[in-house]
Amino acid sequence: MDKTSQQAEQGDQYSRRGPKRSRITLWVILSLLGIIIIGTGSVALYIWSSLQPTAAGEVQRVEIPKGTSANKVADLLEQQGMIKNAFIFKYYLKLKDEGGRFQAGIYELNPGMDNDTIIEKLNAGATVAAETIRFTIPEGFTVLQIADKLAEEKLIDREKFIGLIAAQKNWGDAEAVRSIPESDKLHERLEGYLFPETYEMKKDSTEEDIINRMVSELDRKLAELPEGWMDVLDERKISFHDLLTIASLVEREVVVDEERALVAGIIYNRIADGMKLQIDATVQYSLDKPKERLYEKDLLVDSPYNTYKVEGLPPGPIASPSLASIQAALYPEETEFFFYVTKKDGSQSHLFAKTYKEHLRNIEKSNQTAG
């Protein structure tokens, strides 16, 4: 075979291989494209499926704690079966620029809700009310009376509550309690600082939660007083603890609101004149158990709270005063009276006197009105 014939034959072989190689290359490309399309489709299907609502079910409560990030919210929603895939949901939130307005609280969510509905509820803060406890502390209650009442209502462990009352500690951001002096004469450290009010708190509130709420309420009530009220304390040369002590005396002695400031004025008069206060309520506080009627022997009880024996104010409050009594102690009525006695006609009002002689006549009048 000559050279020309060989070249021609080789040319035929190359021409036969060319189309074959082209077909192989095309098949490879098409295969790769198919894999890419299938892969992309699978990812898209996976994402689409992950963003679909979960199976319908009963309503569930989902709690979003304060300060929870959007990513953590996604994890919580997946854990409780509200969404299928937290990982995909997080990217969905980023894509839609959502998650920054989620509000803390307890939500009622239905499995089967779509993602946008869930997001809308979290943004709106469409929470449900948590189960709560409700209790009322009457004005003039002592710490021990408060403990007994809450224990009877099965809201506290009485001994634990009393132990916390005696503890030398701060109570969160509460300011008023910081006025309590370090004194071994105090009968109950927080006496007078647990504000009498109706409270509503979470069902699982601890003894510490309850105490903290009550001492914080005192701060809130003090904020209602006229501006500059603390300057009045400086003018009167008394501490806030003294003020609360006077207010507690007024609270336990007075029932008729119109007499609060007048009785407060009498207390200030007696202190200024160096007279013993001789307030029956302080004797009652000094006794192991209060009595309906005090006798002469009761007035001799040895206690720093017995104002028949000690001069000036007792070591601290003898009960929880109302805001009205605190205001009366802060802004007493100027008066020339030094004495008062309760009328026995059932009105619970008092007869007032400037002198002891006049006071004795009032006592006689009161006894004459007894039913």
C-alpha cells in the first residue's frame, strides 16, 4: 500500500472516531446537567417540604422566654412540633427579614399552622395569660399575719417565708427596704415594708418572688407621693424608717380616714414634748398573741415596742401601713391635741383632748356611749 493510500485510510479512521467522541462528550455533559438539575430539584424539594406545615394536631403552649434569639425560637418551635426543620426555618427568617420583633410570652399554637402565621403571632405578641395566683394583704397586717394568711391559702411554706423575712439581704432593685437599720431590737426585719395590696402573680411564684413583689410595690406606691416628699423627712429630722414606723402606728390606731393626719399630728406633738406615746397598738404588738382587751398588767410588758414604758418611737413599724397612713405621717395635721380615745358607740372615731384632765372627761364620755 502506497503512502497516499495509508493516509487516506487513516483519514477515514479519524473521521469515524470524531462523531463517536462528540457523542460521548455530549452524553457526559447531558448527564452532568441532569445530575445538577436532579440535585437542584432535590434540594428545592427538600427546602419546600421543610417549610410546609406540620401535621395538624391539638393546640400546644409554647413559651418564649425573655431575651430568646430568633434562632433559639426556631429550635423551640421544632422541638414542640410546630415546624419541621429549624435549620431551614432560620434561613427563611433571614430571607424575609423576620425574627427581630418576636415577643416573649406563652403562645397557643396549632401544629399545622403555616410559617407566616406563626411568625405573625410571634411578632404581634399574641400571648395567652399565664396561670396566676391572687391574694390580698389587708392594711395593718403584721408580717406574721401575712405569713399565716398566705400559708392558709397554700401559697407559701410559712417557715421558709419567715426565714426569708429575717434574712439580711437585698431584694432586687427595691429601694425602700434599704432603709431598714441593722438592729437586734427589730421584731421582724421586713415589718411594715410588705405593702398591703391585692396581688396577682404567676402560679409557680416562690416565697422569695412574693416577698420581692411586695417590697417592690412599696417603692411603686411611694412614687405616687408629691414631688419633694423626701425633703420633708430632712425638715422633720426623721428617717424613712421612722416615717414608716409612725405610719404603722396611725394604721393600727385609726379607722376613719379623716382622722389619720390628726392622730399623726398628736404623735409628733408627744414626741416633741418628750411624752411617752402610750399607744395600745404597740403593746398588742409586744404580746405573743394580741388580745381583744388590754389590762393594766399588759401595759407593763417588757419590750422595746411597748410605748407605755419606752420613750419615743418603737424600733420599727408594727404593721404594714397603707399609702393613706404614710401620707398622714408625712403631712400631719397641725394641732394642739395631745390625747385621743376611741368612742365606744361603734363609730370607731375618736375624742380628742389638749390636756390630760380633758382626756379623762373624754374617757368618761366614751364609756357612757358604750352599747
